[in-house]
Amino acid sequence: MTAVTPYRPRQAAGRDGFAQALRSEWTKLRTVRGWVLGLAVSTLLIVLLGLIFAAGSQSSCSAGPIEVPCPPSPTGPGGETVEDHFYFVHQPLDGDGSITVRVSSLTGQLRKPDATPGVRNVVAGVVPWAKAGVMIKESTRQGSTYAAVMVTGEHGVRMQHDFTEDVAGLPGGVSPSAPRWLRLTRTGDTITGEESADGERWTEVGTARLAGSPKKVRIGLFAASPGDLTVSRNPLGGSSTASRFAEATAVMDRVTLRGPAAGGTWSRDDIGVTIGPDGRPHHPGRSVLSGGTFTVTGVGDIAPFSEGMPIERLLIGTLMGLIMVIVVAVLFVTVEYRRGLIRTTLIAGPRRGRTLAAKAVVAAAAAFACGTIGAAVTVPVGQLMLAANGNLIASTPLLTELRVIAGTGGLLAVTAAFALGLGFLFRRSAMAVVAAVAAFLVPYVLATASILPDEAARWLLRVTPAAGFAIQQSLIEYPQASARYAAAEGYYPLLPWAGFAVTCAYAGLVLGLAAYRLRGRDV
């Protein structure tokens, strides 16, 4: 009888062939002690450098002659860390109601560097996000829910609520000849903000829901001013940031209150004011009422807190871990060329593209495991150490923390695939390692070390493989918060997944070129 060979679909055979190639490449990787040790060292570098950084980061506040732990920052309704420091002139509102006011002036003072030692250099002016207007707030407790409509130094009328939400009204400033009318109306849990140029024709700015707020709230006038933020170029390159004292003063009249308990006695609270060692307020706000006109002066800000330490600072060991991953990924290819073993590999798997893909998958998977394990240990343990040392830590949602941890593994995985592709292209270890380090680490260091101007740094982190470091960013850029949104401060020009996609595109391009060369040239 003639033996009959059973039919086997080519697609299934392809899958079996690729699985066999994966097993073969995995066996090669795990049986070379130097490569396994290199991957283990990459994990250890992420953990050790991160924990050393956490252990060495100390923070405290002065209380006269002694140092004490800094008080924790307040948290907003969403659990995020916030700034809640302003001067508030208010009355109780028990139920629905409204407040209307005319703002005729917004001025202020700024502290500048002293020209003469010992002589305070204070000049007139307001910062762009100085703000004053009307507010409905759950209570005078810092971090409690609120809604406000306001005039600002340079951003026109805004409606803001619960620290993170901001809606733009009409642009323009305010002056005695061009006042701005503001109104807040509470109906149930809904707050509506409106503005007017004459007090007759009103335009809605926005609405907000203060879900869960009690029936009895506080309603009134407020003023605040974040510090005067300046960015200076250093003579040797790079930039430095400084924030100096600033205060805002608003003149408000035609105040009309409607609702239960309206028309009573005004209360005054300097919410969030710092008390000095002598027991007196440091840079206190104030208010004056004269003939129905309020002059309210405030310092501070009502915004997300932008100065806490982000969790990605703990992952400073990622750079050294990447170098180890690059070396292992390159050697995973070039050793076979140097020893002539690549011929055996290609004979065992004649489909060269499949061999390249199998090597890339194995190298990337191993790197992903190393990076994820390293970050998963470093981030939670490092946060505990930072808190124990008195550091303020930026609040991070759980999903964001998981994205940072898995993203660190993903960054190492894509870097490994990129370096492996360079190994196939150059076939020499030194050239491939240098090229990979130059592509990933050099742009990152130049962009984040305050060496380049901010815009040049942003450009590097948009168009180079270093864009993938954005996957580690946990900070959120809030336009209404006064901060320097630059790479040196931990803010990347691309969203986390967009930056990661740029790096993936580079890895795909290099692997594609490697596959083309591998098919078109004999070994």
C-alpha cells in the first residue's frame, strides 16, 4: 500500500514553525548566563537606584529654630492633592440662591529680585492667573468642593470648580472704565456662572454640579494670586525656575445676595494662610468694606497642587536598566554573527523574517518582565520611603500608577526590539550599542537636564525614540495651574501613549530594515 501523507494546512504549519522558533530563541537566551545576568542587573538597577533616591530625599519645614515634618497638602473632592489658599468674604446660604457683583479693578504687587541688598523690591502688577470674583463653597475647610466665576490677570473671565475644572469666558481685563459683572446661581446641586459687561445682558460661562454638598454652604467674594513664576536662562545653558511672592487686590461693588440667610453679617477667612513661628499669619490677606464697596486682597491659589514629587522620579534607574537591556539585545544577535552560528540558525529556520521576529519577541518579552518587575517593586516601596522622609508626593490614580509600572516594562521591551534590529543591521556589537544609546538616552538627557531651551527639548521628545519616556509621566498639565510645563520638570510634549507610539514606530522601522537586509544579503 502507498502511504498517504495527511493534509496539513500551511497556516497551521506556519504557527507551529513560529512557536518552534520562539522556543529555540528562548532556549538560547536563558542558557547564556551573561545574558540572564545582564537582564537581572537591569531589574536590580531600577530597584536599587530608585530606593537609594527615595532614601536620600528628605523634606522638612521650619518651626522657628527647629525642623518639623511639613503638613500634608489638602485633597480635593476627587482625592487629588490641591492648593486651596485664598481670602474669602462670605455668608451662609441655606438652599438655592445667587450672588451678583461688579468687579471694577484687579491690581496687585509682585516681589522681584532685590537690586539693593536688604531693600525689598516690590513692584505693581498681577500674574496671569491672579483671580478674584464670587464663589460658592461647601465650607471653609481646605479642599472642600466649590464653584467660582472670576476675572483673571491675563486669561479673561473663567469659571472653575473643584480645582481641576476650568471653562473660559470672554477674554479681556477689567478696569474702572470697563468693569465686569459676575454672577453665581445655585439651583439644587447645579451652579451656573454668568458674566455681563453692563449688568443687564448676561452670558453663561459654564455650569458645575457640586454633588453631595450640603444644603447649607458658604457664598461670597474672594481673591487669590499664585506666585510670580519666572524662568531664567543660565549662562552655561539650561534654565532655572523661581516663584516669588505675589498678591492680588480686587475692588468689587454692587453686591447682591439672594437666598435663605442672605443679607446677614459677613465673615472673613484667610483660608490656607501659613502661620509663622511667631504665631502670626505669613503674608495675610485682608478686606475692607467702605460704602458698599469691598476691597479684597489675597495670596495663594485655588488649583491642582503642582509641586508634589511624582512617582516617576523613583524610576531614575530606568536609564541604566535600558543600557543593560540594549547590550543584551544586541549581543543576542551579534554573538551569532561573530561565532558563525547565524548560518545554523537560518538553516534551522529558513524563513529569515520569522527568525528575526522570534528573536525580537523573546528579547522584548524578557525586557518587559525585567522592567515591570523592577518598577512594581520600586514605586510602592519608594513611595513609603519618601513619605517617611517627610516628602510631599503627588497624588496618582491607581490606573495611572499601573500604567507607569507596565509602561516602564513596555519601554524596555520596545528598546530591546530596537536594539536587536540594530544588531542585525550593523552585525557588530559596539556600533549597534552606541547607536541605540545615542537614539534613546542622549536625547532624553539633553531634554530633561535643563541643558537646552524648553522648546528644543520638546522637539527632541517629539521626534526621537526618547519620546517613549512619556509613558512614565504621571503628572497632569492643567492650564489654570501656574507651573513650568517643561521636560525638565517632568512634563512631556506628547501624551503618554502617543509618545510610546513614536518609539514603537522607530522600533518597527528598524526591524523592517533589518528584515529587508536579512533577506537580501547572505550571511
